[in-house]
Amino acid sequence: MSLYDQFADPKPGYSLWPYWLWGVNVDENRLYAQIDRMIAQGIYGAIIFPWQDMPQPYLSESYFALLRSVLNHAAKREFAIGLLCDVGWPHPSTASPSRRPSAPRVAGSDVNRGTPPGRR
């Protein structure tokens, strides 16, 4: 098989991995159908991008139950899953107040974001 042919029809392990936004309309059946549609289009993996407007609060028991169910469906279909958070870990909307990122302090035209860890 030529190099061109390999790019034109890659093996599943080399398919695209789109960001898969989990937003407002998230339920098992819809997510299963989305996995099946991605596979039908030659996509064999996706990176889940949870969003704060999900009906299941991020990192809640209901979120993990949904994630577990989707992971099981994906495994049966040989569809790979990656996980991503939009900003920080855990998501700032669910972090304890002491772990939430603080707004930059502005003094004149300078922005001070604090000293990075390890450089104090």
C-alpha cells in the first residue's frame, strides 16, 4: 500500500480525534448515537470536552455514571475516548473557593498573575 493510500484510508488507530463537546443536551442515547455516527464517518476516537451547562454537574455522581456508560459503549465499538477539561482541573465552577483561579491584579498597564509555582 502506497503512502498516499495510507493517508487516504488510515487505520482506525490513526483517525481524527475531534473535541466532543458535552453541553446542554447530554444523555446516553444521544451520546451513543454520536459515537456511532462518528464511526460511520471513519472517526474512531474523540476527546470529551465537558461543559458547565451539562444537566449532570461536572464531577458529580451522575456525571461519572454517564461517563462510565459512554465508556462501556465506546469500548464495545472499539472507539477510543480521551478526557479534557476546558480550564484547569477540576473545572473552576466546581473547585473549592481556595482552588479557583483568581483574577489578575492590574496596576497601571502591568498585569501581575502571581509567581508561577517553583519560581518563588
